[in-house]
Amino acid sequence: MTALETAQQLRAKFDGLISEPSEFRGEITLRVSDAERMPDICRVAKTELGFDYLVDITSLDNYGDDPRFTIVYHLYGYGHLCHLRLKTDVSEEKGELPTVTGVWRTADWHEREIYDMMGVRFRGHPDLRRILMWEGYPYFPLRKDFPLAGKPSDVPEVAFTNPAPLEGGPFVTIAGGKDTVAREPRVRIPETD
Amino acid sequence: MTELREIQLPDAAAQASSAENARELRGEKMVLNMGPSHPATHGVLRIVLELDGEIITKARPEIGYLHRGDEKIAENMTYTQFIPYTDRLDYLAPLANNVAYALAVEKLMGIDQQLPPRCQYIRVICCELARLSSHLLGVGCYAMDCGALTVFLHTFTEREKIYNLCESLTGARFTTAYTRIGGLSRDLPPGWVDQCRKFLKEVVVNIAETETFLTRNRIFMDRTQGVGVIPKEVAIDYGLTGPNLRGSGVEHDLRKAQPYLVYSQLKFDVPVGLAGDCYDRYLVRMEEMRQSVRILHQCLDQLPGGPVNVPDGKVALPPKDRVLTRMEELIHHFINVTQGVNAPPGEIYFGHENPKGELGFYINSKGGGTPHRLKIRSPSFVNLSILSHLLPGQMLSDVVAILGSFDFVMGECDR
């Protein structure tokens, strides 16, 4: 069984909900139009199509586009050794989708990390706390409108942050362009502009 | 006439057996804070343990003390500039991280099949040296956690030789940054192959001696057998990878399942455990070291000649002497350094069999020299998530044995 065949089978089970599979560098990606159905789709993928190993869940910030967030699931099956990627969109206003911790328990920490870094909440998650940052930290650092240098924050008696001196960074350079700080919108703090 | 009299039992144990006293003796549960700075947590892991006597009733791992925002940093620099940051993920096997990251970017660019054979062989050598180095440390520290200090000093002698090999290969002992997109920063130095062969002869003796210290050691076996048992289904459900997964009896190794570089042409076995306890995870690591030595011997024997970089000046930097004398190479060099390699729009995931498990890079590109999003799927992060399931019910003193058997690194867990 190839990854494309499993993708077609999954698509047939959820007619109209899953897009035509797209292939890039030999990897199959399916887009799911309704994030609310993710747990159902994942359960079928696990129990009927043999995707018993959830490799990773991650998030994208399509800053400036709507819907703003994309959640990316990487599935793998130890039986057929196929890899499958599922993507679904979450709008900024809604900012939440149901958890898949009921399907794979490894989703627990991945979802906590997405909540911590991107601010997308997972409904029904057993313990949705920050994981890398501390409780009470007010920002979501992997969002594109969060500056690379960081923002000042203070949780009394827990931790504080100050913006980092970037010394002319961020470090991406284009010959002949503006200087790096002026060119890079993410380094500026939007409120002060 | 018989008289009934109530007598008081002097024995404390007998007293405890009555229901009323038992409630009193059970007392309150105690919360114990282990870490973030504790010799057995191998870095800055903190576990909040709730104890009922010596039995753990609840465990809550707290991570993030080493969080440096590597994924955010990656979005703000070119692909090549991020290579030194990969050294700091699993800092016990930096060479393997370098190779994994370079292969991920090359997969995105579609040049992973065009790598010159010499480059592929040298990368395999790097990966296996990193595996030896990581497992030597893992086994040494594990023995130390279980009370055998000698093994630690014994395996570290051998790791020192690997560091010397790294130094002559890359110029750095620890932070190697050896790979480049489409190749390597330099070829093998003269005499390196012979040094490596000499090292392999010595390391097999060391591994055999380490084995005599531990494998049939009564104390070590009592400490690790039947402790921290992870059944196969639970290991898969929690997404464990690497020796921790294979210790639970799942025969899965990305070098066999999704062969990259020249692994499909090399002969090696994938060891698996039976019981899924700490002892099996230790045994898997010991056997993997022997298999790494086997792979290294094959690579050194078959090592082909030729270039180590892809011949495309738009990907790998041209040779310096040509940059200094020729117009086209100078332009390639300039564009490559200032703007980075020109990756196409698209997204890829590449999983690499690192010493600790599956190190994966998910790259989402909108084209150009920088990634739009780079996600690092680190094995230690996922492996540690099982702790809150595994620790309850275990003895407090076994926490050290279980943590050691996972062989995690907080550098890649927190990123």
C-alpha cells in the first residue's frame, strides 16, 4: 500500500471534507476543510488505515492571510511504512480546534507546545498549560507579529524578559537593500510605530 | 469463671492492621520537587513528584529551562546560517544533527539524490561516530546513575578519542557545524581514515569491557530488570523513537525503513528488546554501538574518491581558489553568502535516525533563502512525554534508573 492509496482511501471515507492529495518531493499532503472533524479523521486513519504513529503536530502562522493559522499533522504507519501529512486551517477569531489526544496520547505535548508558541487552543485537551514558557507569560512567541528581539514582560517572582540587543540583526541580508532593522518588519514593535 | 479482657498488642505492625490506625498511618501525600538541577536529570529537567511513602502517585515533568527559540531564530536567517544552531540541539551528537538538517534542506531543494558518493559516505561516518559518542555517554551515565562510577570514566576515555577525531575532521570538538547545504565544509584530512581505523580497534575492546562491567552484573540487573516496563503498544502510542522504541520490541529503524544516504548498501542489524524495561533499552544501546562499528568499517573500506560537494555553484560554495580568480564563481559565492540558497516554495518533512531517536525537520518554504517555518521534531521531547504515564506506581529510587534509561538531552527537548 502506498501513501497515495491510503490518502485516496481516507478521502473516500470523508467525501467532500478532504481535498485532492497533492504531492511534493514524494510526500502526500491532504487538506481538511473543517478542523472540527480532525479527531474523527485521525481515528479512522489510525484504526482503519494503520497510521498508528503520530510523528508530529506543528503550526504555521500565515500572517496577513485569512484563516491565519494552519495546523499540520504528520502521520506514519509501522505496518505499511507510509507517511501522510494532514493540514487544516484555524481562523484567528476562533483560535481553537478539538484535540486528538484521544487518538494518540503523544499528541498531548505537541498540542501544548502549539498552544504555548502560537496561541491556538485545543478543546478537550486534558492539561492545556504552557510547556516551554512559564505560566503567566503574556505573548505567543512564534507568531509572525512577535518581534525576534522579544518583548518586555514581567511575572512577579516568576520570571521577566527584556528585548534582546540584536546588534544590527536579524541576520537575513539582501544586497543593496535597506539596513536590516528597517527592512525587517518583525523586529519592530508594532505599537510603537 | 472466665473473664474476657481486652489486651493491647505491643507490636506496631499489628496495630497498623486495624482500620482506624491504618488511616492515621497513611498520612498525607508528599510533594517532592526533583530538579531542575539534579545529577540524574542530565540537564535541566524538573519533575514534580507526588509521593505516597516511597511510591509515586503522580509525576508532572516541567520542561523549557533551556528554551532558546531555535525555531524563531531559523525563520530569520538563511538555511546555511542555521547549521551551527543544530549543533546545540542534541549536543552529545552534533555531527548527526548537522547531517539531518542538511539532508532536510536538500530534500526541499530536490538535490538529495545528487550528492556525490564520497559526501554520502563521509556523512554516514559522521552519523555513526555521533551514535557511538552518544551511546558511550548514555551507557556511562546510566551506570553512574545506578551507582557504578567506573563505567563512566571508562567510556569517557573512548569518547575523548571521538572528540579528537572530530577536532581533526571539523576543527571543533563539540560544536562541529560540519555539513553544508549540498556537501561538507571540508574533505577528510590526510591520515584521518587510519586514525579512525585505529580508534575502531580500540573501541570494540572498550565496549566488550563495559559489557563485562554491566551486562551480567547482579546489582545492575536487579536495578534495571523489570523496572520502567513500556509495552509495545504504549511505546507506539506515546510516539517513542530510537533505542527506547526498539527496547520495547518494535523493529523500526529509519535507516532501514526509509533508507537515506548509502545505508541501503551497508550491512547492519537492528537490535530489539523483549521486555521493554530499562535493562532492554541498555542492551539495545550496547548492540547498536557494535553495529555502528560494523557500519564504520564498511564505510572506511568502501570510501570512494571524488568531490564532496554538489557541482552546482548556486547551492554549494565554489572552491576558494576559483572564487578569487574567476568572475562566475565570485558571483555564486557572493549570492550564496548574502542571500542563501534559493529554495523552491513547498514543504517537506525529513526524519533522521539520530542516536536518541527520530530527529525530524519540517520545513515550510515560500521560496528564497530563508524558511517560512522550521519545526524541529526532537526525539527527547517526545520520549519524555511518557514520564507522567510511566512513573506513577514506581518507587522513588527507580526514577533515577528510568530517567537514565531514556538517555535524553534537554538541549533538543527544549530547543
